[in-house]
Amino acid sequence: MQQSQVTSIDDSVVNLLVTAARLTRLAGVMGGDDLPRAVMRALAVLDEHGALRVSEFARVDRCSQPAATNLIGKLVADGYASRRRDASDSRAVVVELTPAGRARLSAARVTYGAAIASRLTGFDAERLDRIHAELAELLEALKSAGPQ
């Protein structure tokens, strides 16, 4: 592969990541939901990954373990997550979404989706479905590639 092709692909990926992050932030602003961004992110991590040890949650969320512990404490206090001892290591704690946490995440996503959809007059469902399919395929390809 020529250097210009590598740079072009790298630039395209950077542009995609920047746009996706901006879209997510904009959805939060336009959505009008009062769920703090850190809480939304934490609920989404637990939804995607299932039950996690606090240390693994911190790694996935890219925060310190004390920050993860504080955030998880808030989720537990709000009834959005539960903590339990890890069956394989009684010193470790596992955190997972509660039905209330899953419902709160779903409600926030619906609110964000409705706010964004109301502003997409030039996009029909078919076009949005194609964009979603492409992004889902990209995500699956990245997951299949595994850690590098």
C-alpha cells in the first residue's frame, strides 16, 4: 500500500471518530435529558459489557479506579446498578445494571433520538438505516480484530 493511501485511510478514520464524538455530544445537548454525561456513559458501558469488576469498568471507561468507584457508587445510590462480590475472588466487586438502570438508559436514548430525528428533515429512515448498518459493520470489524 502506498503511503498516500495509508494517510488517507488514517485521516478518514480520524474524521469518523471526531464526527461520531461530536454527534454524541450534540445529542446530549439537544436531547434535553438531565442525565449527566458521565452517568450516561457508565450506564452504556455496563449495558454493552455486562457485569464488570470495578477495575475492568475503570479500564473500559478510561478513568481511574477511584473515579470508577465514585461513579459506580452514584449509580448504586440512584438504583441504576448493583454491586456484589465476585464469585471467583471475594476481594473483588462486580457491578451490573439493574432493571431501573437499563430503563433509564433506554429512556435517555429515546429522548436523544427523538430530539435528533426532529432535526433531520433531509434524512429518511432508509438513509439512516444505511448509515447505522455501516457503523455497526465498522464496530463489529473492530471488535473482531481484537486488541493490537
